Amino acid sequence: MAGLAGKGIRVKEGTHAKMGTLALNGATAVTVATTVVTATSRVFPTVQAAGGTPTGHRVRVGPYGRNVVQRQGSCGDTSTVAWLIVELA
């Protein structure tokens, strides 16, 4: 429960979830298909484990009709990236 010190927020991962991880492949964009991304979604990526030749990253969201989150790494980047999707209030 977030109301108790030290407990934090718990978010379930899985198909069409609001949180998950992906592994960059060092060559091409990695796509995470999800139906939960909307025009008011905010996507927060965080490198969990650097791999290969980590450099700058980009996140591309959309199109919203298909609702995919794409995480693009630079050439040689094989980092593991966690992502979280939050909606505006």
C-alpha cells in the first residue's frame, strides 16, 4: 500500500500492461504492443542494465489507434529498459 512508509506502488506487468521491460537489440527499434497508450499517456523509460554500447535513447509512442510503445536505442546498444505508462489526471 502506498499509504505506508516503505511500501511504494505496485504495478502488475504482462500483456497490455502499464509497466514492463524490454531488451534493446543493438540494431533496430524494439516495439512493445499495448492497448493502454492514449493521447494523454506519459511514458517513462529507465535503463535497468546497461549493455553493449549504451548511448542516447528515444521513445516513440503511437499511433494511438494501434497503441504501441517503441523504444529505440543506438547502434550497439543492448541495454535492458523498464517502462511505465501513466495517465494525466
